[in-house]
Amino acid sequence: MADETPTFREIITNAVRYWEVRRIFYNVALAIVVLWCFASAWPESRQVLNVESGLFLFILAILANVAYCAAYLPDIALQYSSMRAGWLEWRFLLLVIGTLFAAALTFFWASSIARPWVD
């Protein structure tokens, strides 16, 4: 018996169930990078702990979570394709690659905040 094509609702539900649980892992990974950058620059990083840098980090955290939502686009598209079964098995690679990319960007930004410019 041939597999039935899932409905749009089933695909969206599958995507939300997969990605939203893993958002916690993504955010924890990025938080670890930020904390490591500030800890490795201590005590110099203490100088930049203020409201402005806190607001900047908050904005970057929101933007990182908006960027996380980009995973839904290929996920939903590939779930509609003939490669659905393989995609469901291997989509964790999108999570890993996306998290590593976000961690690299986070390292860049957190390092630039944590290490005050030196004359």
C-alpha cells in the first residue's frame, strides 16, 4: 500500500513538535557561548555589564530565535517532497549545522561585547 500524502495540518504539527522542543537546546547552546565569552574575558568584561549591553544581548537573543524559525522552511518543503521519509530521519543535521552557525555568530558578537576595545 502506497504512503498517503500527509495533510498540511499534519506536516505543520510535525514540524512544530520537532523544532519547538529542540529550541531549548539551541538557546542553551547559545547561552553557553555567551557565558563562556564573558567568563574568558573576566575581569575586563565586567566593565561592559550595563543596561545597554544587556539590551543589546536581549535583542540579539530575539533575533537568534527569529533565525531559528528559518528551519521551518526547508523542513515543511521537504516533508511535501518524495524524500519525506529520509528527511524525517536526517533533519537533525539541519539542527546541528544551524546551531553551530548560530554559535559562531554568537561567539563573534559576544566576544565583541565582552572584550572592551583596547588602545
